[in-house]
Amino acid sequence: MLARGVLRGAVRAGGQPPVRGLRASPWLRSAMPSWVIDRYGGNEVLRFTRDMVFPIIHFPNEVIIKVHAASLNPIDISMRSGYGATALNMKRDPLKLKSTDSEFPLTLGRDVSGVVMECGLSVSYFKPGDEVWAAIPPWKQGTLSEFVVASGNEVSFKPKCLSHTEAASLPYVGLTAWAAVKQVGGLNQSNCSGKRVLILGASGGVGTFAVQLVKAWGAHVTAVCSHDASTLMKKLGADDVIDYRSGNLEEQLKALPLFDFILDNVGGSTEKWALDLLKKWSGATYVTLVTPFLINMDKLGVADGMLQTGVTVGSKTVKHLLKGVHYRWAFFMPSGPSLDEIAELVDSGKIQPVIDEVFTFPEVPKAFLKLEGGHARGKTVINVLSK
């Protein structure tokens, strides 16, 4: 991150990055409006408060962002219900230094598009007033708040062509797809051209981004979704669209030529037959975003959960490698530099936001219900800053 910081500092300050110290909020505020939960459960646990503790800069690489817009992802529903709490709490306080074991009150929301308000000592590549976007890791306080604190290496300049509402729809799903396709799957701009890519669950947030990403890199894309999303898939560039409701999906896909890469956003029984659709002994790869990692830790505890997870992924990897294909798990990875690359693709017109519905800040519970209903075509966005 040093090169990125030095370069931006030079651009911003004529070769001499400004020095900023750690400091409290200049507004001397102690509280802010937020949507929080005080326990795990259903939608009834969501609570609006004007007394959430105002974020402060604890580390020199952090920035405080005034949230203009946020968006919801399936992980927000899962976290609201307590999914992954064991692993996330360990990440929040690995040395058990806090005086209380409780993570509450907890703010959900991972995506943010907004404006930098404060910068820590070592942040030379952003300054107050910069329009930025980011995806905040799930072990940190989230973005359904007036302000949020983020590490500088999680933040990127917002694409110039997008509004805050549009930009907030992309970071989490974009980075998740980026991790699955590029960092884990090994596809990139130089090797993707002409490859046959299958995306299962293509009409959700990650799917709509992944379709556009691999298409921008020159792949032949087959998208699996319901019939009412087929027009959207074609608009995003999919070459073939398969309606999973129109018959036996496995048989429909077996009738097509074999694939070089599969991204599975669905999981479940799909994994039992999807790998047979790959070209054998050619480096073809199956990547799934549906893994038991956090579930294992919730059920078995940290040590036994990690052991069980390692055994599971290891055995599956070897099993499929012996059959001539690669089997991989992928996870969301926060990354400002990756968002820099994504922003370039957005500003060049190769990736566009896909938004299902926009809600106001007071409508956060309604937005959760919308997302829980399923069958969304893109993202559910929250306009945090009233206009």
C-alpha cells in the first residue's frame, strides 16, 4: 500500500503529502444516528437510535467517512441472525482485551459511498472532502450510520460517473466477485478472452457483477437465472441465458459445450454435479462462494471448526484434482486497490450498477424485508443522507 499512498499523496499535494495527526472529531460530537441490533434475531431486532457512539480514529491509517449511501447484502441478514458470530467476535477482539464480551450494539451494512471527513496520521492519499467508496469488513461496525470509520487500504475514490446511490451498490459484491474470479479463480484481462464461463445464480448482486466482469475481459458467458431476469442478463452481456425453472437444470447445462470456469453463487446440491460440466485436465476451475467455514465455527467452536473446515476443503480439492479439475472456495476480501481497478472498469463503461430498489434511511427495516423476500435483480440500496 506504500506505493499507492505515496503516489496519491504526491498527486494531491504537489509531491509533499500533508501530515495529519490523530484527533477527535472537529464537531466534538459524541453520538450519531444509526440502525443497530442489541441481540440476534429477525427483523424485530433492528433498532434506530440517535445515540450511537461517534466513530473516532484509533489507528493512523484510518479515515472517517460521512455516509451518503449504503446497501444491503445477504450477509447482513445472516449477521442479523447471528451467523458467523463466533469467528467475527474472535476477529474483533482476538486477545480478549475488551472489558465486555458483547459486540452489541452492532451496526450492520457493509457498503458505503460518501465523503472523507477526517484522516489519520499515515493517510496521505485521501483528504477531507474526497468522494470515496468502500466495503467495510464484517468484523467492523457497519455503514447503516451517519458516519463510519475505515482503514485507508479499504477505501478507494468513487467512480466519477456514478452518484453515491449508484456507487453504494457495488463495493461488497464487486470485491466478492473479484476475489472469486481473479484472486482465487485466476482469470484476468490477459487470459480470459474466449473462455467459456458459467455463472450460477447470475441475477443477484455478485452474479450481475461477475457477468459484466468476465464479459469485459472477453469471456463467453452463460448465466443461470429465472426467466424474468433473462432480459437483464442479456443487457449485461451474457451470451447464453438458462432458465433454471424451465426444466432439469443439470440436463440443460450438460447439453452445452464444457466450461473453463464456473462461479457458483447457489451451493447446495449444485456442487454435486456442476464440476462435471468443466473441461477435464485443462486447468478448468470451479469456485463456490457458499462454504461451511463460519457455520463450522459457530457449531464447533474456533479450533474444531477450523479443523473441520480444513479437512472438508482439503478432501474436496484432492478428490476433484484427481478427476482433472480445480475446486476452490472464495470469500469477500476488503481491498482499496481492487476497488481502484473496479472503478476504472466502471468509469470506462464496462461495468454498471444494477439496483433493484432504493430506500430512505428510516426505511431500513423495510429494505431488510425486501432483501429477505429473495429474487432481487441487483442490489437493495439505502440513501442515508437525506436530500
